[in-house]
Amino acid sequence: MEAFRLSSPSDHRQTLHGSVRVGGAKNSALKLMAAALLAPGRTTITNLPNILDVDVMARLLEELGCTVEMDHGEERVSIDVPDDLSHHAPYRLVRRLRASISVLGPLVARCGKAEVSLPGGDNIGSRGLDMHIRGLRDLGAEVDIEHGYVVATVPTRLRGAELVLQFPSVGATENLLMAATLAEGTTVIENAALEPEIVDLCGMLVAMGADIDGVGSSTLVVRGVESMRPVTHATITDRIVSGTWAFAVAIAGGDLTVEGGVAGHLDIVLDKLAGAGARLDVSDQGFRVRVDRRLDAFDVVTLPYPGFPTDLQPFAMALAAVSDGTAMITENVFEARFMFAQELARLGADVRTDGHHAVVRGKPMLSGADVVAHDIRAGAALVLAGLAAEGRTTVADSFHIDRGYPGFVESLRSLGVDIQRVQLPDMDDL
């Protein structure tokens, strides 16, 4: 079993000093790779994060008949998409990556049929596919769940329709948007997600020949085209990784420059930190966070973009655990995100949960312990909580962190943190 282990002094936190570079967004790159299926030929995606999830998506595309050339050193992937695609996305790959469901829309649009296993990935709660399925049905597809697979077929070609999402789901917006690009007629997606990753996907689709209006708004108008062309596209910077580093220095203290971080994608997050006592400097190259005291506690309510991101909620909870005062954390997006609270409590945090609310009373320091990462963000947040925990903290199942953070341990070591990768034979040896 892989784990990250860090040690902190007994009397103070491990402050961070220096700079970190943030690369391409995981939550965008995986969907861009899926979008490549819409156009036969070679599509190249640059500014690609070197993470495990990208490798899984690459293997899935190969399973569908693509030839994938990955160059992690150059942060680039080239995807050769054949004229005739396979339409079967198997469980052995999809179970490892929830974003795999994003091949559903492109496969239905290109092949007229798709068989995509119900997805796996992080243990953060249910992510129902009802909106994906209802939307594809409205576009003219027949969709059923059979033997653990989403099976969608369309007799000839998808047709445009008026789609209204019950919730601004990122995944449903992406799948239906990609499917609509090759549909006959006009599709209107109301209550579409507003995340920067959606804007990035729209930018690539337009470059491929799609006709999309309303990019960046809650109403997307897609006029279907006959065919798409391959392109070269650069992934946007990862706002969640940028936010992670902002919380890292907020928890540990110090002076950290986040190179490539787009402050405009984190307005509410950075405003919260500034209000709590952090000093922020923003430039075209990124932003700088300076923290020289214990920050004041603040409340958090997660909401779809531009609200506070659910992916950064575990970091807000970890910060609240060592802030001055009491914070109320409200999770409105993924109901199981509070599994993290149980592990944070093992580090001595004073946290009480009730439904989708958590009350956290801050302490000056936590205490090192053995904990387990249940998902990408919870794992990274536990590592950062360890920066303010006396003694040794070991975070097991650290492979989750590698799925979303390239070189996380190496970056922390460059900032002065005493951390290393270790192998644990089993849980009894923690």
C-alpha cells in the first residue's frame, strides 16, 4: 500500500516558502480527451497534467480504437481517432475513473451507439446519470441500463432539442454539449454549468468546427454540424490545484507564489482567505499568498460555480480545524464529502457533522496520526492538515492524490516540508 508520510516539529507548523507551478486542469483535460472522439484524425492536447487519471483515460481511448501517444515530459498527448470507432467502454477501465462517462455523448454522436459502464472513481457520494440519460433521450436516443452499462442507440442521427437541466451538472452539460455538436438541428441547454472547464471545452469544440453560442452563460445554443475536424488545444490551468496551494499556505503559514494560478477562477476562495487574514498579491503570472499568523475562522457553503467549489471543501475544513474561532461548513453538492471529517478527527480536529453541515472549532495545532485518503481532494487535504499536526502523519491510499496532483510530494519537499513516499504492507502496519 502506498502512503505519504510527513513529520512536523512539536511546537509549530511547517511553514511554506517558495513557489509552485500549476499546470493543466484535470477536470478539463479528461473531457478534452473525450471530445477528440468527435473528429477522425489526430487531435493534440497540450498543457496536460501528468497524473494517473490521464493515463486511465488514454487507455480507455485506446480501447475504443484510438492510437494515443503520451509525452508527459512535454505535457502533451496526441490522439489518432479512426473513422470507425468501437462503442464499448469496459468496466475494468471506467470503474477507475468517473470522468470516463464523458465518452458517452461523443460515442452516440459518432457511432450511433454506445455501451459505457457505469462509472467508478472517488468515494464522495452518488453522481446520478439521470440528466445524462434524459438529455440523450430528448435528443432522440434510446437509452437503457443493461448489465451495469449505459446502452444508448440512435437509429440515424441525433436531433436537436430543448434541454433543461434540473441542476447545473458539469458532467451532464459536457456530455450533452458534445452530443449536440453533431446532432441535426439546434439544441438549447438551459441551466448549463458555468465552470471554466466548460468554457475550455466549448473553446476546443468551436475550434473543431462546432457552432456554439452562449459560451460562459447558463444557456448554450448548439447548432449541429455534419462533421468535426481534429485540432491542437491547450488545457486551461487547474483552478482546484491552484486553490489547494492557497489553502496549503493558509494552513501552514509562510509565503507562497502560485505560478500560473488564475485568481479570477477562485474569486470567492481568495476573498475568504483575505478576509481571514491572508495577504494576497495577484499578477498576470499567478498569485502570491502570505500568512504570518493563525487565520480567523470563516463559514463555507459549497455551490456550483461561481460559488465555493466542493472540491476545495475538504481544504476549508482542514483550515478551519487550525483557525481561530468556529466555522460552519455546508456541503450542498456531494453528500459523502464529510467522510473526510472522520479522518480529520483522527488528527485531533474538533469537528461535528449533522447531515450536510459540519461545525469545526479551531485549535492551535493538531496531532499526527495514521489516516486514509478516500478520494483525491480528501487525501491532499489530510496531507496539508499534517503540516499543522505535531509529530508524524501517515496518509494511506495515497494513489488517490497522484490521480489529481502531479508531483505533490516533490512540490512540498521543494517548499521545505519533511515528507516522503512510503510503502505499507497492509493496514495493520500503519
